[in-house]
Amino acid sequence: MTNPNLAEQVKAKLALEEESRNAKIQALKSLDTKALIDQIIKTEKDLDAALRDELTFKDLNAGLLSSAGSDCAKVKHILAELHNSPRESKMTANDVAAFLTLQRTQNKELSEAIEAQRSTAFQLGNLQLNIESLRRRLDGLHGVLYLRTAQVKFLTETNN
């Protein structure tokens, strides 16, 4: 003869386990890891495209790129031509330096090259900021994926 009280306890326990399982399944579905993985893939593709854009930009504008605090190759070339002009051969070193400084604003070709250098540096800076932003976003998405992986592991390993 079965104990009716025991049967009710078993049914209640089974109902609780079923409810717990359903809650875990709902929690796992709400994590929406597929959408997160899609975001990661899209961000990786965007980062790859941004890196390629930067490389292409650098290749196309190599003559206008400058190192930190220095003039680009095109500006240096124009300054060298001005420095080697016959008129400057009779000047002192200080006079030549003053003349070249003055030419930065007065010489149309030189001032256009300087402006192109500034514009190129600004555009390159924008490309690099975009790359950094995408890298940070990707790092954040990887962090969220790590957290969700831990949540999935926890939900699948617990027996309650």
C-alpha cells in the first residue's frame, strides 16, 4: 500500500523540478547568444574593413604623411628646393631659416602642401579613431560573450 502523502510529495517535487527546468530554458533562450555572435562577426568584419581602409589611405597618401612633429616628404622636398635656390646661397644660416619660415605662408605651393599634410593627418586620425572604437567594441562584446558562456555553464550544470 502506497503512502498518499509520499505520492503528493513526489508530485510536488517533480512539479518544482519541471518549473525549474522551464525557468532555466527560458533564461537560456533570453541570453540570445546567436545575436551576440552575429554582432561579434559584424564588428570583426567592420574592423577588418577599417584596417584595410587605413592601409589603402596610407598607401595613397604616403608622400603627405608625416612623422610626429615633422614635415611630410612633399613639404621637405619643397623646402629643400627653396633652400638650394641661388638667392639663398648668399644668406646666413639664420637668414635662410627665417626665409624658409616665411615661405610657409607666402609660397603658394608650400602652403598648399602643408595644408594637404594637415588634412591627411586629420583624415588618418579619424580612421585610427574608428579602428580604436571598433577594437574597444569588439573587446566589450567578447566580455559579454564570456559572461554569457559562464551563465550558460552555470544554468546547465545546476541540478535545482
